[in-house]
Amino acid sequence: MYHNPVMLEQCLEGLNIKPEGVYVDVTFGGGGHSRAILERLTTGHLYAFDQDEDAAQNAFDDERFTFIPQNFKYFKNFIQLYHGGKIDGVIADLGVSSHQFDTPEKGFSTRFDGPLDMRMSQTTPNDAATVVNTYDHADLTRILRLYGEMQQPQLIASDIIMARDAEPIETTAQLKMAVQRHLPRGKENKVLAQLFQALRIEVNQELEALTTFLGQCPDVLASGGRLVVMSYHSLEDRLVKNFIKTGNAEGKEEKDFFGNLLTPYNIITRKPIVPSDEETESNSRARSAKLRIAERK
């Protein structure tokens, strides 16, 4: 089961679709956003990226559609290869799809026991078990603090190392058991979600891929082309906000001779768009979603 796309209407409005335009969905998944974009195209074309092998099964048989089974960090190269020109809009719906969460053998979910995998593509060299069983204390602490924004990352790293010294940690259930004493009553799920997020981001190098992708967008978007990005945690949202505002990951402002901010974009959303209460109630995935939209100058 693939999720209902979050804030679908707001995303489509943000893309400002021209029927003859060229658009890219860099997180195809179940094809929810792509299907809605295609419905609005006449002579236009849609390219879609996804590194998850399962997503390829959802590709459309439509001459206006091209599926590219790649990580979106290679976005610019493949658009040059397949299209060769500028595009009118790009959409990214970041994070993990419901399908990935609901497949126990992928190891993304805290709800099931499954192998400690967490790779979005099976070609990724290291899985979560490799990280948990081979990283030293300093590296484990670093990813738990940076990517999980966890409290007491040093203590949690110590308990993981103590558990793996007794036997390798190979399943999600073993990992949960290893950190048992750091799960305060009533907040177990929150802490586990932070832990799983930290490992997932490290395994898939998600922030590096996002930084690379965002850095390529100004070169690929035509003047007036739209960038539409939906993120689900503060680390992603901060990167998106910085790139839109300043054109770089750090949010470092550069100004011209007259003191005007140099950025490739006009900002369409000063504050991120968030889902309605109704959508959040009907789709739990929408809870933490933030949507930012920019237009290429």
C-alpha cells in the first residue's frame, strides 16, 4: 500500500503546471503526485526518479512519462541525458513512503520485527546492521545526536555497544531491546522513531543526497520554473529553507553591490505550508509535513 500523497492540491498549485511543460517528480514512490501532474499535461512530459526497486512496478505506460530508477542526487545528469533542456518544475516529497514503513523486511518501522536493513535501494553498500555493529562510540554518538536529535546519545551508544558485544544486533527487535532503559514510559515510540530516523539517514546518506539535489536545481530549472519540496523533519526543512533563501546549504547570505540578497529564487512561501487538521486526522503521515515553494528567477 502506497500512501495518499500529502497536501496534493497545494503541491500541484505550487508547481503552477503548464499543460505543455516539462516536470520532474524526484520521489516517485506510489506515483500519487506523478499521476496528478500527468492529468494536467497535454503535450508536456513528466520524468520521475526513485531509487527503491519496488517503485518501478508503479511506473505508468504513457508516452508522456519516463521513469528513471536512480537516486535524485543524480537528477541533473539524468535530466540532461533524457531531456537536454531546462524544466518547468520539480517536486520532492522527502522521507520514507508508507509502503516502505509497512514492509517489515525493509526494517524501517518500529512496529514490526524485521532485519536491520533500512536501505532505500538495495545497491546501498551499508545497511543499518553494519552501522549498529561496526561504528565506534564516537560515530554512533554523532549520528544519534545529529540525525536523531536524541537526548543522551552517548549513553544510548554505550548500551548499543554493550549489547552487540554480547551478540550481533541483527533485527529491529534486538535493537529495541538494547536501548530499552532509555525508553521513558509513554514516550517509547518517540525515542525509537528518533533512533530509527538517525540510522536511516546515515545508511542512505539522506542529507548529503538532498544537499546535492538542491544544489543542482537552479541549473536545471527554467526562469519561472517552480521548486516544490515537502519535508518531514527539521533537518530536511532547514536545508530546504536555506537553499531557497540563499542558494546554499549553510544559509550564508551574499549580497550584490547595492545590498540586494543574491539568490536564484523568488520565495513563494514565506512560511511553510502545513496540512489541515482534517488531513492530519485522515493521514498520519501528514502530521509533521512542511511544504516550501520557490520560483527560479
